[in-house]
Amino acid sequence: MRFFKNVLIIAFLFIPLASDASVKEYTLNNGLKALIIEDHKAPLATFQIWYKVGSRDESAGKTGISHLLEHMMFKGTRKYSSKEFSGIIKRNGGSDNAFTTKDYTMYFQTLSSDRIGISIELEADRMTNLLLDPKEVASEKNVVMEERRMRYDDDPQNLLYEEVIASAFKAHPYQWPVIGWMSDIESIEREDLLKHYKTYYSPDNALIIISGDVNPDEIIADIRKHFEGIPNIKKNAADRKTSEPEQKGERRIYLKKEAELPYILFAYHTPSFPHHDSFALEVLSAILSGGKSSILYRNIVREKQIALNAFADYNALTGDPFLFVLGATAAPQKESGDLEKALYEEIEKIKEAAPSEKEVQKAKNQIEASFVFAQDSGYSRALYTGMFAMLGDRRLMDRYLEGIKKVSPEDVQAAAKKYLSSDNKTVGILVPVKK
């Protein structure tokens, strides 16, 4: 979860965290929660609404339905026609968008602060009045299927990542891609979307965050006016509590695809934040791949010249345990076996000898700086507040940096030994096929 891979360490102690800002919390009678972050530095405000539903809440045969529903939220309600939502925001000088993850879906708009009431009214309307016109559903399915072709089917490295995730998880729904499998997207009908919408787009399954130049008392009154009359419906949802069983041996997949160079991915099961090992894994990721002075770049790319690039990535902010991923693209004339061996050697070095205090401190500085520096806007403060709130409590933000600061070289070595083992690994190898 390194928010900017190569961020400069720029006076991060002087940038306020969202948890330190003026945050007021409210809960409406229907269970809708609202957080208002007051910040008068600029006459702007960001509205975000988070729904606790993502690909993990889907069923086999209907993967991608959360992402498709996100698209359909812009296709009209009983009050506003298709695409009118974004048109209203743009005519008022604002911008809007949305995204879906494995754990949640988020919609947002940024506007002049005196017009943020527009977002409140529009989002309340589409929480309960979505049309889901059959013609629009059919059209948007084609849009999403083309998006899938471009992002995955026609991108060998992304396709390999998708295959590795699907192989690493056998029971947990994290195995499913957020965009969905192609045949599943094609099979989704209007009735499926309506059921998903009616199940999860409910006040007690939502969180509103407004950040910027606003008056909390005025804003919450407007939120109550538009949202408090919406009834709860999430009682129909079945919360999924599937746990992934322990992996007992290496899994290996090969993907043959038109490509120029071999590409390798390693994926190891790891705990998520706030597990005590998550902090050491975060630092390990930065040591391995935090810029051009990092271990993987220095040893594999620059010195041995086996790879064109190499990286490590650890996403700690997931609802359930996810993965620590390492990857690299082979240099021209280099074989995937040589690259795989080089990656193993770097992992074994950390297991055999703890990194230096200097390496660990540098990684911790990078993480702290990027974490704080990334929140230097109303939108991003709301974003990070929401991500931690989706884990259960926005105040977990405070524990994140506290945990990072306590990591020692021995902690990093112990985490590498504990999790980066052969029996806990899924290997993916892209085998280039010439046209």
C-alpha cells in the first residue's frame, strides 16, 4: 500500500492528516453515516458516497455485477435522464467519477463549496430511484466487455496478474476479478442488477464523506433532508465470511500470449492491516522496490541486467487477508528461468540477514512521507478517511503510522521468513508467443 512509489520526502510533518483535521461524525435514523471534514483553505468541497459492496459480494456466474452497476448509476433515474447526472455536475463547474474494488464502491464529485448541495440531492435520488433501462443495460454491458478486452484480454501482463489472483485464492471471492469474467458479464440481466442494487444500495450500507470549505451544521441538515426518508433494505443481504484455507504447496501457472518479453509474478498470502505483521510487510515492500536505490532495481535491473523492471507490492487496506506480490519483466535475450532465480536470491538474502537500520529507516521515511503527502487535498483526505472507515473505523489511520514507526530490521526479516515461503507462493509466468 505505498501510495506513491517514488514520492519525494517533502516536509511531511507539516501536512495535516485527515484524522487530525476537524472531522465531525453523524448517524441518521436510517443508519446512514456521514463524516464532514471542515477545511477552509480553498472554496471547494468534495462529496463522496461509499457503498460497502464489491466483487467479494458477488456470486459465481455473476462476477463483475458490482462494477457494471457502478456504470449503470450514471444511466438515469426516474427524475434525471441517462448521463444527465454528470452533465449537471459539469455545468456547475465540477467533476465526477466512481470506482469499484473488491471490497467497496465509491462515487464522488468535486464542486465549488457553495454548490455541494447539488451532489447531496443527486446522490440521494440515485440511491433509491435508479431506472436500469433494459436498453441501457444491454449497451453498457458491451462497454464493459470492451473495457475488459482492452485492460486484460489484450494486455498480457494484466491478464497474468488476473490468472495469478484466481489461482492464489480457492475459496475466498477475492479470486474473482473486479471487472468480472467475460461470460459472466455477458450473462448479467436487468433483473440481476436490480436485485444487487436493492440489496446493497441502502442507507445502512453507505457512508457519506464531505471534505472542504463547508459548514458542518448546514451540510448535515441538507443530508438529513434528502437521505433520512430513504428506508433500509440491506437486511436482504447475506454477509460473506468465507476464509481462505492455508496454502500447502506452491501453485504454478503458465500463460501463453502474444508478447515481446517474459514476465514473472510471485504472490504470497499475507495478513491485512491492522495485523501486527502488516507494518513489517509494508516496510519490506518499500525496501525491495522503493525507487532506483531499492534492492530489486539495484541488483536485478542495474547490476545483473536480467530485468527491465522489477517491483514489490503489498496492499494492506483490504477487508480480508490478501497478497504480497513481486514481479519483473525479463530483459531482452534473458530467459524467465534466470529472472525467477534472481528474484528468489533477493528474497533469500533478506531471510538470511536482516536489512540494515539505514535501509529500514529510509523505507519508513518514504512510507510516512507518501502517506501524509498524498492527503494534501480535500478529495484525497476524504479518500483515505473512507478507506480506513471501510475497514471499520476511520481512526485506524492513526495506528497505521504508529505501527510503521515501530518496525525494526528484525521485524522485516521475520516477516520475510514467515510469509515469503515456497509453500505459500503462487507463481505466474508469461510465455511470449510470436505472432
